[in-house]
Amino acid sequence: MHLNVFTDNPTVPIDVKDRSISELMDGMLKTGFQGRKLAESVQAWHNMLKEKNMTVFMGLSGAMVPAGMRRVISYMIRERMIDCLVSTGANLFHDSHEALGKKHYVGSHLADDEKLFKHGVDRIYDVFAVEEEFRAADNLIADFAEQIGEISCSSREFIYLLGKELVRRGAAEDSIVVSAYRHNIPIFVPALSDSSIGIGLTIARRRGLKLEIDQIKDVDEVTQIVEKSGKTGVVYIGGGVPKNFIQQTEVIASILGIDVGGHDYAIQYTADAPHWGGLSGCTFDEAVSWGKIAVQAKKVQVFVDATIALPIVAHALREKCREFERNAPIFNWKGPEGLDIDYKE
């Protein structure tokens, strides 16, 4: 093997000049470490969006909405940079909270938590929130559930109804839930009970309501999306339950005798490391061993705080995606087999 195999692609130092964010990302493709990985993630996401018959999943964990990321995710929904969102219930609760006019507040991680407790202020690292307002939102969820009545539904169906209710209450489209409702983007919450939405539903249950969130129906519905898509790509913000919920669709389809071959693109922004053995930090190469990610997939993992990566990536994609109209999937949940998918020409 000749030395040139290793030395035919020199790094190019970044110079400082007037340019767009997408141009900066292109320049960083010739740098090193996580800067290059961030640039590679933009390149991979851009290429993924240009693919024909591609469905893009996003897994959203962590306290992204209190940290100010809700409009980034909402924009990605409206512009069809993602086609299906799998989220923690907490992010959607906080999103609904802000959609109804309430706020999170700039705080400090050095605050005296005993004093915060005495004043009814909750802390999420350096972000504050008012506990009384949260409890009002819990009761609002309970009241809304009672309006729906005694039904059994998937979390996707419940969040759709919540989006409809938020629109009725005048919520703006910068809400994740409202954007998804208006643009027919399914949102799944596989651990809905582990959130303030779950608290609200528990309140309704204690009042006598028999509303059931069918989490196994969630698994079936999200797997149907994978089975009926041409190709699939995944973008994970953090890891946790949303990541595994999307990953396991490939295994389920395989067990059912449907060979979907693993996700074709895989991008993750995480602050976790693989050597602890947890899913949030595990590599996509590890996922190949499970059949969850295709062997030939374009895989990019960026070890970074997602609140740094998301605004940069979203702005770069905004600039790059002006050049084409995407062939995005259109979901019809009233098909004879549960779900039909067409792709916009």
C-alpha cells in the first residue's frame, strides 16, 4: 500500500471571511474532530433530503424545548426536513405550555435550589419555570382528556387531537405539536406516561375517565411507516427511548418477514459516550450488528451538545435546501391496511 493512500486528502485550515453558514459547514469538511463531524452531518442530511422515496425520522430526547429549540424543530417539520417525530412526552408538554402563552426563563445553574423551591420555581440546569403554571397545564391536559372521552388510541392519535385543540385555542404555528397537526406529520410518544402529559392523564383517570393510550399500537404504526417507505433515514437528538423506538422497527419488520434492510442514513447528536454501554452513546456500527442500520448506510455521529448543533445545522440546511423541492412522503392513516404512503412528485 502506497503512502498516498493516507495523504491524498490534506486538511484545509478554516479562514475567517464573509460567508453563509452552509458555506462554513462546507469548509469544515476539511477540518478535524467534531467540527468535521458536524459538517458531515449537514452533508449527510442534505443528501438524505434529496433522495427519492425517503422517509426521515427524528428522535427527540433531552430538555430541548426548555432550552429554546422548539422553533428549530417546528421549522424542520414545516419545511419537511423530517417526516416523523418520536419524542419524549416532556418536550411536547413544554412545547404545549409555550404554545399557550407561558414561558421558560433564563436562570442560572448556580441558583439556590432551596430558595427556588420556596418560591415555586423549577430549575432545568440554567432554565427556570413556574411550578404553578406547570400544574395549571397538567389540569388543562386532564380537562382536555375528559373532552375526548373514553377511547383507546395510539400516542400519535392523541397528539394529533392535542394539536387540534391547541389550534382551537389560538396557538401559533411555531409550536411543534401545532406544526405537526397542520402538516400531517405523525408524532409518537412511546413513554407518554413519563411526562407531565402523563400526569394530566393520571389526574383525568382519578376523576373516573377511562382513556387508554395504546403503546403497542404505537409500535405497530411506526413499524408500518418503515415497512411502507421506500428508504428510511434517522436523526437522533440525544438517545434514550425515542432512539430505540425507531431503531427497533427494523427488527420487528424482519421478524414479521418483511426485509427492509436497516435504515439507509443515520445521524446523531449526543453528549454521551459509547464505552458506558448505553444506547444514547452507542455507535451506529454497533446498531449494524442488530440489523437496525444498513451495512452500507451513511452514518455520522457528532459528540456535541445538541443546543449548539441544532441551530447551526438547521440554518445550513435552510440555505442548502433552497435549490430543490423535496419528494416528501404523504401519510394516509385511513387506508385499508392501516397506512398508505405516497411520495410528493
